[in-house]
Amino acid sequence: MTIEQVDDLGAMYLAAENDHVRTHTAALMTIDPAGRTLTIRRLRELVRERLDLVPVFRRRLAAVPFGLDRPYWVETDVDLEFHVREIALPAPGDDEVLRRQVARIFARPLDRSRPLWEMYLIQGLRGGRAAVLTKIHHAAADAESALQIVAALTNTTAHPRRRRTSSTADEPVRPPGTAAMLLRGLGAAVRQPVRAVTGLPAALSGVDELPVFGTLPGVRLIGATTALLTRRRRHTPMARSPRTSFNRQISPHRRIGIADVPLEDVKLVKQHFAVSVNDVVMALAAGALRRWLLEHAELPERALTAIVPVSLRDPGSTYDGNRLTAIVVPIPTDVEDPAARLGAAHRAMLSALRDLGTTAPDALTDTIRMVPPPFLVRTVQYLTRLNSWAPLTPAMNVNISNVRGPQQQLYLAGAKVESIVPLAGITDGLGLNLTVLSYHGRLSIGIVTDRHQVPDVQRIADWMGDELAALIRFASSSASP
């Protein structure tokens, strides 16, 4: 039996959840009707066949008594009739109906007594199409490990060689008893002061740059003082975030915006302006958010800021959990011209990544380790709510992620995968999450927001396409003789 402790970032994601905050992520695959029909029976057979390739699908949480330490992952049986479900959309089954249904499913919490994932086969899309929505908790997988799950479940041909079902997939396992878990927790409680002291210098040297932590009174002074002894200073000062309507406490309900653009067009802009694909994504997001803020008469003079995850994985790593850090980057919503906005986004990302190399990329993990596990839930809940407290400057305004996905055509149980749309959670004070994933020549955009804060979120997704078209026109006109 495998027993593995939840990593520090995973424990933070678990602690952040409450009656309105969910910290799972999801991938929405749309299926081409011209390919092989996907049924619930075939989908369950596929998952059963691949269970040994996706260890997180067989792991559930085992809590330590009294919360003395982070919980553990333990192997368990998998009830595929519970985890892999089928639903049908009502007529007309168009994209708007799909977005509404996905938003409802995404808003629901995962059952912590079972492995923290669910899969939905969604039938009834217009034109005979289908979709598969897979939810998985962020404590179990970050973006990179989630892509490994996609790779394990899909093939690059419609007729793959059938794998033998794992002989251990249905074996009953016995979780550790309460006494054993209590002993583990007591041992961790004894070691906690040592962990806190040994991690103190690294944590203090970077705590002033952390999302939310860095806005606390006195923290920036502590970080600046410690930095004189432990690291070089930042090249640029930390950006201050304005407050917007999506930086309030969120509700339990969600809305979702979905769009996609040709990756070839994004690369054309990238090459013309000598920037990165990520720079283009940031500029498109800034332009779309600027239009939304102007339309709602709340465009601030200062640029919005985005928290941007950065992977710390080594190439070829197969680690299942979380190995990432985050940077807070100004996004140029204060710049009107699209080309100038792209240039500003490029410079901001260069500066942030340069600072990441000279500061403390593990500061977030080091800071979490300093918090005794029995107090982690209260600490994380307090900090997330602090970001939504009006008298304080928010630590950041939006979450923006750009993930490079598979570039070859994929098939799920023989059915052709048209698109893969990424979705990620929101928290108090951070009510808009924009995630982009490239797949087989397209860049798919998934935006999750609070149902009441941004009821017209689809407009933001659509405007990103308009912003790309504007940059294409600029590139074409400037290239003309």
C-alpha cells in the first residue's frame, strides 16, 4: 500500500477551501462527432484500463488526528460508477448551454472521503458533439501533472493497442489506523519547531514578495531588511494593485467563459514583435480586461496585476503533486494602444522573471512550512479573506496561467479530441481566473469567475480574440511596403 504525505502547497490548497471557495481545476475536452462515438461504458473501461498510469485516481485523503500534521494520500478502491458520470444537455445544446452546465458542475466541491477527482461525459451538444469534463483537486495535481494525466488517458491514434487492465486496480486496501496516524502527527508536532527555525531565513527573505503575505503591515520592511543579508534586491519595485469589482468576497456560484484562437496567429504576432507566446497572452488578457473595465466605468489609472504561476519542475519530472511558485506581474490595462500594450506586457514579464532568478522562488513553500499544521486552515482562510477587505490594497487582481499542452492530435477511447479547455478556481479577493492552453494548433481560453461579480464573462473571452485580430492587423500594416 502506498502512503504519501500531501505536499506543502497541496496542504495550502486544501486549507483554502470553505463553503464558497473550491480549489480544484478542470479540463473540458470536446469530442468530434465524426469520430468514434464515445459512450459511458467505453469511457469507464478506458479509465479502469489506465488506473495504474494515473496513481492520483486511486488515492484519497487520510487525516491526521487533531490536525497535528498535513494529511496523507493513501491508496483506496475506486468506484468508477461514482467517479465517471454521464449527463445530457437540454436543447438546443449550444455552447452557452454547455458553459452554464460546466459552471454548475465546477462550482460543486469534491467529496473528500473519496479520491479527489470526477469525470463527466456530457452528451447532447449541437451537431452530435460530446464533451468530457475532468475535475481534479489542486492538492493532487498542478498544471504539469494534470497534463500527464491527459497523456495517460489519451492516444495519438484512433485505434491504439489495447492495454491489459491493471491486476491491482480492484484490490482492496487497508488504510492506516487512527493510532498509527496519531503517532505520525505527534512526531511531526515535535519536529515542527525545527522546521520553522531552519526555514526562517529563506521565508523571511522572500515573504515581502508573496501574494497576500506581502501586503500585511510591516512585512515589506521585514523582507527588505532580511534581503540585505540573504539575497540581492529586486530589480523593480513590487507593483501596487488597484481594487476592482472582482476583488471582493466571492459566492459559491460560478460563470465560465470559453474561447479559442489559432495558435498560428499568436505565433505570427510573437515573431513580428519579437516577444514570447506568454507575452502575447498577457497582452490579450490586458486588452480584454481593459474593455470590460471601460464598459463598466471602473477602469483604474493604475495597471491591474496578475498572479502568474511558474513551474519549478525539472525537465522530465513525473512528480504527481505541486512544484511551482508564483510571480505578481503588472498587466498593462492602462495602455490604450494594442501594440504598445504588448510591449509593456513583454517588459513586465521580463522584469518579473529576472527578479524570480534573484529572489526566493521557494519563499511561498518556506512560509507555509513555518505555520504549525493545526493553524494552517485558519491562517490561509484569514489571508484569502484579507485580499478582499476593501480598506487594504489587494495583493493582486486576477490569476493568469499559460500552459503548453500537447501539439499532436489526441483521441480519447478512440474518439477525436477537438479542443482542451483549462479551468481553474477562484478565491476571495481573486474572483477571476484566466487560463490558456495550447493544443494541436489552437489556443484555448478558459475563464472562471464569480457568477455575480462578472455575469458577462463570455465577453472577456470573446474580446481576447478581438485583441489578437487587432495585433494581426497592426503586424500586417507595418509589414506592408
